[in-house]
Amino acid sequence: MNSINTKRNIGISEALNSLRPGAKWTCLGTTYDDIIWHDTTQSIPNEDEISTEISRLKTEYDNKEYQRLRAREYPSFAEQFDIL
């Protein structure tokens, strides 16, 4: 089996999208201070909330590594049905 890089960089953007879906914001860097919040309907999450969400998303992604690797080993159900 070929070695495939399965690492994913999860940062502030992913955490904000998860915590406040549809919110309007801009992030000009990689720190909490780089966030510019434009949304008037949702409050900006605090730094601890974002850090916790980044950790949660990383853990969730890492826990599904086996599934991602196995999915590459087998054709999709649609392909399997076509073969049948």
C-alpha cells in the first residue's frame, strides 16, 4: 500500500464555521486577534471556545482515519453494483 498523507490542518476557520454556521467574519491570520467579526446576529466565540472546537475537530478527524484508509481500498457502492 502506498503511503498517503492523511493529516489535515484544522484551524480557526474550521472552528468558526462549526461553532457559528453562516456567520460573517474575516480571519487575516492564525490567531484569535486576527478575527474580524462582521455578523450582527451571532456573537463571536471566545478564544477558549475556538481552541476547544479545534481540538474536538482534530480528534474527530483523527478518529476517522481508519475509515478514510479503508474507503480507498474498495470501490464505491455504485461501482460495485455496476460490476454485479
